[in-house]
Amino acid sequence: MFLVQLIPGAISEMLASVTDTGCLTLADRYGLMAAVLDDSLDDECRLSINRLLRSVVKGRVKIVNELSAIC
């Protein structure tokens, strides 16, 4: 089993980056995976993740396969 640990402040930084670029990168997706696997995530972070995923589903955010947010 792999140890996945979320970097502190990663969710808010990711949300700001995705809001600015309109793209969800590969690195962002790995960060979301780490966040989902983190049992100690607070409610504010969970709501931010849900808001981000809803934006993807509604087509407001594009998923890209690049590591950085150059869209």
C-alpha cells in the first residue's frame, strides 16, 4: 500500500490556480487523490473539492494532461 500525504494548503492553492487558468492539471489530479484519501480533511476543504469537481462536470474546467497549468 502506498503512503499518500496532502501538502498543507494544497487545496486552496489548487482552487486558486484552477480558477485562474480554467484547467485541472495532472499534478492537481494527484493532489485531489491525496485529499480524498486524507481522513483528517476539514469540511472547508471538502466543500472546495466538491466545488472544483462540480466545475469539471459542468464543463467550466478543462482536464489537461500537462503537469503545469499552461492552457
